[in-house]
Amino acid sequence: MAIIKPFKGLRPPKQIIENVSCLPYDVMNTTEALEMASNKPESLLHITRAEIEFDAKTDPHDEKVYKKAEDNFKKFQEKGILIQDPKDKYYIYAQTMNGKTQYGIVGAASYKDYENGIILKHELTRPDKEEDRKILMRKLNANIEPVFFTYRAVSEIDTIVKEIVTNNEADYDFTSEDGFGHHFWVIEDQKINEEIERLFLTKVPRTYVADGHHRTAAAAGIGKERSDANPNHTGREAYNYFMAVHFPDNQLQIIDYNRVVEDLNGLIPIEVLQMIKENFDVISESTSIIKPSKLHNISMYLDGKWFCLSAKSNTFDDNSPLDSLDVTVLSKYILEPILNIKDLRTDTRIEFVGGIRGLGKLSKRVDSGEMAIAFALFPVSMHQLMHIADTGNIMPPKVTWFEPKLRSGLVIHKI
């Protein structure tokens, strides 16, 4: 069962929360981070993307960048930009998008649960990206940004959350520059904190990494590293845990994650279409955007037209966790045999576009000549994600997109 502990959060005062909070480090480049932190000396980006304080040519992984992050973290605490809560507690973090709000519990997950398969993943991670986050954690002695977890909903936890958010004013409540609402409650009642811990330990057999696989793997690695190095290790030290926001699965929705390819592998559009028809029925075509309406329908933009492709029954197996995925169908029957895209992780001819940007972004990139063909996919379901994780499988790259992204800077876990 899941071990999720309350912790002494390091947080900004209410009056500066909007200045401190920022998007997570991995959804922007250095130029974008610099722009976001412009005229915001209190922005957490001065810690999570400390390269913005150096020349534009500075490598983000240079030792001096990590040292600057460490120095800035100390200054933030000295100046009262970040203040430590005196007692262990849980927090509620809610996000609002398009009128819908999802409520998560911020708690400290156990790195042992990651090792033992209580925390399940659905993506592979890259060692270099893990090491980047490990270096930062070693410097800061903190989980500076949360990871995004989910679990199968528990009615008793839902009831506790509902009572708190209904009867108490949020400690933080603001709308970020992207239009999303962020709401945050500190759970002060000791008995409620104890009950939440008990409910996770008795009612939640597994938790799932929804977003933040590299941060999760890095935090678990640091936990093991420090426990192995401590001859007096007890298992109760702060480094045994890392910060995660736990959302019930019935409140989450995965957004589509789409693909664009820069050339047709030497073919002309009519040849590509004819080859596709061997395994797909073209059920409609239009100069207007066609969005996939159900599983196994794939929208394609080619030569100025949108096509709705319906996968033939031989191309998928709904009883198989991986072969039921449309990304698998797309790769096996179009990307690999027709466009010669063999490895989604390394092939530079393919790029991935989050559905939050809209399908118009896909057609624009093709019309501009930058890309030659685009594919829009029906979103993966939470059931599919959990089923793949439960069966020990790994999804292909770039399948799930969660929105809104967790805001960094609302609370930090020191290790």
C-alpha cells in the first residue's frame, strides 16, 4: 500500500505567490524562461532555470549554473521569499481549466515505493535528464518542484478534500498568465492529517506517475543514494521521501499528443495515401480540421486536406495494453513502413505537439513547408494508462499530455 507522508513545506507568503510561482522547468527553453522571469526577481525560475542569469551561450548544465541555483535558493530563504512551515502537514492543490477543477493532495511519497513497484511508471527515462535533476537536488537538498501522481479514487479521501475546500478559504488563490486557476489549502488539523495518511496506507494499493517521470526517478535515486551513504539510516529521514501531488483518477483527463513529420520519405502525397488505404479506411476528407472522435480514428493532414482514417480491425488488439493504443497502430502501419520512422526517441524527422496547442498548429506547420504530414490522435484514457502501468508495460514516447501543468513554487520539500 502507498506510503504518503505529511511534511514541513517551504512556501512563499501569500502576497507574493504569483511572483514566485512558475511553470515547471521542462516545458520551456532558456529564452522562454528568461522572458517569463523578466521583472520577477522572486520567480522560482531563478532556481529551476538558473542559466537565465548568465550569458545566452551558457550551458544549462554548467557547474556554475547549479551553484547559482544553490545560492539563489539560500537567498530566497534568507529574504523570506520562502518560509518553512513549523509542522508536518498535507496540502491541497487544485487547478481549474475551462471551468473544471481537479483537486490533489500534496504529500511526500516514499522512494522505497518506487523501488518496490507501489509507484508505477508508464514511460522510460533518460539517464542524462535524471542526472540533471539529481545534481540540482544534491545542491539544494530539496525537491524544488512536485511530480504529478494519480491513484484510483477513494471516496473517503474525496470527502475530506471536499469538506476542507468548501469550508475554508484558500491560502493561495490566483489565475496564472496562461489563464489557469490555482488554489491551495494548508491542512492544519492534526487529526485530518493522520486520517489522510491512514487512508492512503489502507485504501491506495498503488500510485501512478502521470507527469514527471524524470523528476520521480531522480528523487528516488537520491533517496537510495543517501540511505546507502548513511550508516545510521533509520528510514524516517526526509530524504526517504519526495514531493508529489496526488490526484484521483476520476478527476483527470489526458489531452491528445500529436505528431508531425518533416518529409514523405521520397514519396508523393497520392502514393502515401494509397499505401495508407491498405490498413485504414478513409471515412472523410475536408479542407477544414477533422478531429478524431473516438479510439482507432486518426486524423491526418496531407497536401492541404484533412483525412479521417479508421484503422481496420487487423491493426489493433483491444485486449492488449499496448496494441490497443493508436500510437502503436500509427507507428506499425504508417510511420515505420511508409515514412521510415523507426525510432520515435531518436529520429529527428518527427516532432510531437501537445493537443493543448490545437490542431490548427499542425496544419500550419505543414502548410508552411516546415513539415510534410501531420497526425492527430484520440487521447489515451486514464484506464489505458493505468492498465499499461499495472501490467508492467511501457508506453511509446510522447503519448500522454496533462494540462494544466503543476505550478512550481507553491510548496517545496526539503530533504
